[in-house]
Amino acid sequence: MSEHSLCVAPNVSVVPVFCRLQTGLRWGVCDSLGVRGLVIPFQEVFAVKHQLGMLLQLVVLSVLPALILYQLYFGLELIVMPICLLAGVVLFAAGTHLREN
């Protein structure tokens, strides 16, 4: 029983190399193509993406109402609210995309 994992080398963001891990081994060192680094299982990459997506959605759903209250009490330029709304929609969509993939 083997598991495909994504290899991440130190000082390199993502190395496009797949490694096979031995049975029961969850973390290890990738030696393929001379690259040595930490092996991160795909399940944990997806878990991080899911949590990051939830965090983005939480930030948007908490900052936009706070911005509305700030605008009511202190006032902002008229153009700021639509820009913040569009940025919120983009961030919320990015969070949804991260959670679904």
C-alpha cells in the first residue's frame, strides 16, 4: 500500500515531483531527482486549503458588517463602500473555491 504525496523542498515553494511512501509512513524525505525535502500528504494540503477558505469567508463575513457600522458612525467616501463590497465578493468567492477543491 503506497501513497502519492507532494514533495516540498526547503527554500522552494512547490517541487513538481511525486514520491511513493512506504506503508504506514506519513512524513519522510523525498529523494527523487536529487531533491531533498519534506513530504506533505495530499490530505493535509486539502485540509489546509479548506481551513484557509473558511478563514477567508469568516473574515469577509465579519469585516463587511463592521465596515458598515464604521461608515454609519464616522462616514467614509462614497466610493469606498462599493470597492469594499467588490473586494469582499472576490475574497468570499476565493474562500469558497478553496473549500470546494
